[in-house]
Amino acid sequence: MSGRSLAGRRVLVTGASGTFGRHLGVALSAAGARVVGLDLHSRPDDDVPVLGCDLTDPEAVPAAVRAAVDRLGGLDLLINNAGVGVPRRPSCRPARWSAGNWRSTCSPPGAPPPPRCPRCSPHAGG
């Protein structure tokens, strides 16, 4: 990491119960950040608090983000980690993916778009 400290930062991680999201939550917490995650389902062995939310449901996202931000007491950092991983042949590079493959893997409908999520921006730094 650069010289910036994560101590006390309030972080929301989407896809928090998946492989990368779980590791992000652990690493951020170890660096002193306060972390809450969003994922389709929380798991009993999640290392950080995870709120259940279907990020493909635009009606569910605002309330879940609000609940996470309330729990954190504000928001300093959003990590958009949600996506649907699909096994692919090594020769199938992202440049060859269809638009539908790209959207479902990297940006599920209803997921907060990077870098400034309109649902999160009002809470940033607050």
C-alpha cells in the first residue's frame, strides 16, 4: 500500500461473501478499516458483517446501501467487487467476450457503477 492509512476508514465491499470479497474484507479490517459487505446471501463464516442484497435488483440496492452506511456511520470507500464469475477456456480473453458476458461478469444490472455510485455519493465522507 502507499503511505495512506486505512485506519478508521468506513468501507463498503460488494460481493463480500465471495472469494475476493472475503479476502478484501479481511485485509481491510487488518489495516484498521471498518468494513461492511453486501452480497446475495451472508454466510455464517463471513469475517466482516455482510448484509444480504440482490445487487441485480435496483429496488433492493438503495435500502441495502443505506443500511450499510448507517451501520458504518458514513462512507469513505466503495469497493465494487460484485460480479458473476464463469469458468472460461484460457484462450477466451475478455476482448472476445460478448457484451452480455461482459455485463454479467463485471457489472451486474443494478450494481453500483464505479467510480462514483449515485446511491453512495451522498454518503461519502459523511
